[in-house]
Amino acid sequence: MTIRFTKDHEWIKLEGDVATVGITDYAQHALGDVVFVEVPEAGKALSQGKDAAVVESVKAASEVYAPVDGTVTEGNAALADEPALVNTDPTGKGWFFKMTLSNPSQLDALMDEEAYKSYVEGL
Amino acid sequence: MGNDAGTAPETLLQTPLHSLHRELGAKMVPFAGYDMPVQYPMGVLKEHLHTRHQAGLFDVSHMGQVRLRGASVEAVIAALEALVPGDVAALAPGRIRYTMFTDAQGGILDDLMVTRFDDHVYVVINAGRKRADLAHMAENLPGVEIEYLGDDAGLLALQGPAAATVMARLVPGAEAMPFMSATTASINGIPVQFSRSGYTGEDGFEISVAARDSEALARLLLAQPEVAPIGLGARDSLRLEAGLCLYGHDIDETTTPIEAGLAWTISKRRRAEGGFLGAAIIQAQLQNGTTRKRVGILPEGRQPAREHTDIQDQDGRVIGQVTSGGFGPTANGPVAMGYVATAQAAVGTPVNLIVRGKPLAAKVAAMPFAPHRYFKG
């Protein structure tokens, strides 16, 4: 299992051929209370750094970007009824979508947990 | 993840409560040139609900407080009425009106609260419009001495159903003050001027206090068990649910009071007599109606529609734009307001909001989205 992080505060966890994507605890804290999430549908092609999902707090809408290229296999349906899962469990039940990777080597350029931690400390 | 909330590097002004906000753990953001608390550790959602259920304390010291004096208070009122359509002359001492500075085209230069006192008139103007309003008054209020309180005064708002209980504890009798009235008092030796008014739709008070006393007063209010500090984030969601306009968003120079649904602020006398900037246009609109109107909009489902979202009719024609929109914690769903063509302004009219390129079904809705709970005596 590999978990990697982007500078835009997405996390991606690869298990077998499928990766799960969400936003980090730092990101959910910065956003505040999440009231709406729009996740991509299965089959949607994603490009690294491009819009993949939308997360809205009381105050503002933010884009969630695809950490790598690939294809969505599942969006987290639970977020429709309980968007606050993004706040309460951002790296668990608050995941956004699962995807297959068209270029797994893109993961290597992302930050590991330790690098992300020091990146956030520097913000 | 990203959003478009840019932060421009600039020298920000501070209110007298700045260090208290930091101490309380507020997240600070630039707003109208000030470094202001957008939220405290409680978070926008809970701050909003706390205000609706208990009482919230807001720092609104960034707003402009101005005293107007002249040969007589009547002379000041007569001069001021040339700039606002509100019936200031009808105010008894200690009473307040909500009105607007209009321009020659009937557009809104700012909205403001006007209080008549025995020997002067006190107005509160928006932070972002202070410079423009002060210049406008200096130019157009002959014989009126304009005293801008500036950094010498703080302004606190105590809002919510428990506000009267809290104020009565500090100023016995405050609970009986009529809505839209003002008085002076001393709270633990601190001289204050305060009104029964606010910007949340709830009962509450707005308290003007010398800058040097602001923090002591804020600490005293926050020490009351019902009171929590509330940031600008919840202030915005509260006023949106209450259907109240935010200058620069829901009203500006391109909107008239009539288009904005603020005709209720113009009395029979002022409608008949005119005598304010843009009166001819506003009187004609009162007579003949307007081509567009500010309305409430309720999106179906859970997705909020934000400011600048296009509003389309059922045939895909753009009929207006959202001017304020977000999530209403008390409404427990998305709420918005905006301007639509008058033909589509009836409550219940189905419309589509174009959010990220996709139509979101919505309906024109009555405001407020959370019932006003002003003190009725």
C-alpha cells in the first residue's frame, strides 16, 4: 500500500490496481464545515491536476484535482447524504473517489507522508 | 484542491479587538481593508446555529460611525433627506431608520442606519464605502459638520434570542427597548451607545463604544454563558437567510431601491415629495414597476449556487444572476438571492441555476429563509 500527497492537499492511496482519493485533514480544516460534495461518476477519465470533484463549505466552493491520470471506478455515494464525513474522517469514510491509474509512475513524483507533513508545516 | 479566494498582499487595518480575535483562535482574513475574523475554532456552521439558538458577539468595528451636527438637528435632517429616500424627519429622538444613499440615477451608493438623537444624527455606513460616503456627505451636506469616529470607536453586535437576557443583565431595562431604537448607558463603568438592531434576523443589539474600552466590553459580553464570538462567515450566512442585502453584492450603483425590493423603506411622504437624488427615477419605478427584481431563490437538492451564477428560465434564456448564495445552516440547505426579470419573479416560478455548466433546478422563493425574530414589545 502506497499513500501519496499533492501540494493541493489531495491524498491518494494505491491498493492493488485501484487507488482511493480524498482530501487531507489539513484541507478539511482549512475548508471548514463541508455541506456539499460532487464526486465524479464511474468511467470518467481524469487528467493529473485537472478538476475531478467539487467540495463546498458554508462559505465557498473548491475544486478537488486528480492527483494522477486515470479512470474513475467509483464515487463515494455516502458523501451525498453525509458531506460532513469529509470533516470527521477525511482519510477514511470521507474519501471522494476510486480510480485506476493509466500511468502509475506519476505517483513517484508526489510527496510521501513525511514530505507532506513538512510541506504543511512550512505553510 | 483549490479555490479562488485570493489574498492580496496589502497593509490591513485592525479593529480595537484585533488581539482578542487572535487570542480566541480566530482565522483572520482581509475584508474591506481590515484584518477580520472569518471564523473562530467553533466554525461557521456552529457559530451560525449558536447565534440562532443563544447569542453571538460580532466585531463590526470596521463599519463607519459618523455623527452629523448642524445649526439644529432639524437642519441636519433636512440636509440628509436630500441624499436618502428614507423618512428621517419622521424619526422621534432615539429612533432608527434603515435607508440608502442614492445617486442621480436612483442607484444605491451605500445602505446605512440613521439614528436621530436630541442634538445630532448618527449614521453607520459600510466599511468598504466609508471613503466614498464621507466625500459624498462632505460635498452634499451644506452646513453639516461631519464627525467620523474612525479608529476612536468600536462597534459590537450582540445577536440572538438570548441577547436581550444578556443585555438586561448588564443594563437593566434594555430588554424592553423597542426594535430600531437607541440609547446611551454605562456598562460596568464603560460609557456606551447602543441600539436594538442587527443584521442577522434575530433580536439583538449593536453597541458603540470607545476604542479603548472595546476589548473590556467584548470580554465582559463573552463572559456571559450564552455568548460566543462569531466571525464574518456566519454573519454572511445569517444575513443571507434573513434576506438582508449586502452592499456590493445584492445592491450597488446599478440597482435601485425599488429593484432591490426596498420600497418599504420609503414612506408615503417621501414618495410623494421626492427631494432626494434620483427621486424622479425612483418615483417612476414606484408608479410603473421595474423590469427586474431582487428575489429569493431556493435550489432543489443540496448543492449551493454562489454569487454570479446565471439564472435561466425554462427555455434556457438567462433572466438574471445570483447576487448572494450559499448554504443556510438554519434552512438546512442551499439558499440564494438574486435579480430576475419581473415576469419571472413570482414566488414558485421554476428556474435553472447554471452551476459549473450544468442546470440546477430551483424556484423563486419568499424571503426570509429563516423567520425574523425581532423584538415586537
